[in-house]
Amino acid sequence: MAELFFKQGHPRRALGIYRKVVRERPHDQAARRRLKELEAHEAQERKEPMTFREHMQRIVESVPGATACALMGFDGIAIDSYELGGGELDIPTLLTEYSSAAISLRHTGQQQPAAGSVAEVVIATPNLTTVLRPLNEEYFLAVVLGPQGVPGKARYLMRLAAPQLLKELA
């Protein structure tokens, strides 16, 4: 059905269908690939930079086991976020609490310059893994993964997205 919409000149409807398929069947690699292709096509047609949410959505939908991604200030206030499903976890509150840990680590790096500044923080529990990546002195990117998540891929995609997010924040 999605391909029919695309061929008939309705790419947004096709995207909506593929996004729903990817949400409902996160392990369907063919649907994920096609969703990425259609998103790239749409972005090229618009000739506009991606929004914060589109960056975060791409990360969540590209990382197996990822459930949420957020762009946050170190003050604990979310700039934007993207979550899959309505889990039992309150992601904004969790990330607000984790931001205080990131602030402490950032201050340690400032007090001990020989150690260098924090490039990444990984908080792992039996139920989830959260990767925090500072973008600058004010903002960080966070990805929350379930127990079967792939933090290495999240780290890689966060590193790739960081320069684009910084450009949009400026």
C-alpha cells in the first residue's frame, strides 16, 4: 500500500505507513531500509535541514532496541525528544535525573583539565542502557535502549548527528 501511495505522488502517506510498520515490527530490516530511502527522498525534495525530531527519530529507528532519544539542556529541560511506544518508564524524568550526573562529570573535567572533558556517559542498569553525549556546554543528546539494545550503534549515530544538531542549535 505504501509503495502505491509513493508511486501516485503521495510520499508523506507512504512515509506514515512505513513508520507505523517499523514501530510495530522493529526487526523488519527491509521496512527500515525503505523508510530511510523515503525519508532521504523527502528531505531532498524539501531542500530543508532535518528538524531535531527527525534526527532523533532516525537514531531511534536505526538502533536495535532503542526506545527514545532526546536533545536536552544540562539544566534538565528537553529541547525535543522522540519515543517509541508508551512504555512504563517516564523517559523525560529519567533523563532529567541523569542530566544531573552528567553535570557533575562535566564539572569534574573542568576541575581536572589533565583528565579532559567528558565525551560520553553510559549508564547501564539491568533494564536499560542510557548513552549521554555532550554537544557543547549547554546541550547533550541522550539515547535510551532496552536490555537488548545496541549501544555501540547508538554511540556511532549520535557522533554523526552531533555536528548537524550543533549547526541547528546555533
